[in-house]
Amino acid sequence: MASAKTTEFSESEQQLATFAKALAHPARIAILKILAAQNECICGKIVEVLPLAQSTVSQHLKELKTAGLIKGTIDGPKSCYCINWDAFEAVNKEFGFLFSSLQKEKGKACC
Amino acid sequence: MASAKTTEFSESEQQLATFAKALAHPARIAILKILAAQNECICGKIVEVLPLAQSTVSQHLKELKTAGLIKGTIDGPKSCYCINWDAFEAVNKEFGFLFSSLQKEKGKACC
DNA sequence: TTAACTTATCGTTTTTTTACGATAATTCAA
DNA sequence: TTGAATTATCGTAAAAAAACGATAAGTTAA
């Protein structure tokens, strides 16, 4: 009967999947690019540029914020969003770590 | 009325999102780790290790294959899956490119 | 050939994601 | 204070993802 399925997914696997999910929509990648390119974190501008309704953009922003990739502050009637560089650096490193750890075994490939 | 929402998402944004989606589930990350760690690409072993039904694992494998991250060959009654290192290297570079291009603007952050 | 084994696919259900319009809440300008 | 502007949230609908059991299709060993 072989071994039991006792292995739940590890913390790091879950966290990586969470970050990947945050990046798993072109609108959210576009938002990150916009936030990075503009020195002002104008939120309304994003709605103008993206082919999505304001409420949908707001939802994507919320997901990015929940994932920790961006942070937002209230600026008068407007909202100011920015990339959370600390978290972003962490994600970058985690992905890099995954990639490099996978590649260590590269030589053994059989197909 | 500002500018029209003519900007669809770019090719690179869509492709990145597709790859991210492939990584957006802990089971698929776990599968990649298993494939990388074993010098044999035994498929059935994955089912034993993961807390998922065989059909579900098969589905995840198919998604990874569709995304191009792995490739599979038939080995008798069994199936042999391996990481597609070429594609993987491409993904790695694309992510790295995204991260570094975003970070170029880092100094301008406003919040 | 038959039986056992391995894996993909099918059908289905449940959950999550994506999207929108409408509305509420907040702030600034008149 | 009123009105315009901005954004978040609510309610909802449609689409996609995730999961499972059952089944089919293939291969090897007896």
C-alpha cells in the first residue's frame, strides 16, 4: 500500500503559491508595472489605462494589497498605492530560490 | 473624459500571468520539486506523496504540461514526467526581468 | 488470453475568481 | 452647505479552477 498521504503542503509551498496567484492575472501585472513606472501612485490613472471597470480595478488592487505586494495610503479623496518593495524583494528571492534549487538537480533529467 | 481604455494587456503581461497561474497552487509547486529531486520522473510516486486523488494529480500535471513547464513521455504502462528546463529557464528570466525592471524605479516611491 | 496495474479522461459538484453596476463613504471646492 | 469627484464595498452573475469517483485505455506479467 506504499506510504500514506500524510504530507500536507509545506509553508513555503503555500506561500509561493499565494504570491504566484497574486501575479496570475495580466491586470495585476500591468498594475505593478504602472505603479513602478509612475513616481506618483495615482490610483485613478490605473482605471483610465486598464480595460476594466473601476470596481474591478479596485478589487485587483485589494488582492495585491492582501498579498502584501503593494501598500496604499489615503491621500485626500484619492488613494495612493505603491509597491511594497520589502515584500517584493522577498518574493523575488523566494522565486529565485525555487528556481535555483530546482536547477541543482538538472543533470539528472531522464526525458 | 480622459483617454479611452484601448490598452489591452500586452503579450508579455499575459504570458507572465499564465506562468504565474501554473505556479499558483501548492500542489503544482510540490510536483515541480518532486520532479526536480528525483532522477527518475516517476508519476505514480507523486500520487503517493500528495494528499490528492490520482485524477486530481493527473489534472495538475496536465496543467503544468500545458503551460510548458514540464514534458511527459510514455514509459510502458507508466508515464514519465520531467521538468522542461528550457521553458523553465525562460520563465526564470522573465520573472527576473520583471522584478529588475520594476526595481529600477524604486527610488521614486511616494508612500 | 487474462488479470493486474498505471494513467488519462469523463462527468459532476463545489469553490474560487473575475467582472460589472449600483451604492455608500469620504474629501475638496464652490 | 451643497455638489462634484474619487474610491471602496455590496450584491450578483458568469466563468474558471479544483476536486473526486468512475471508467476507459493502454501495457506488462502470468
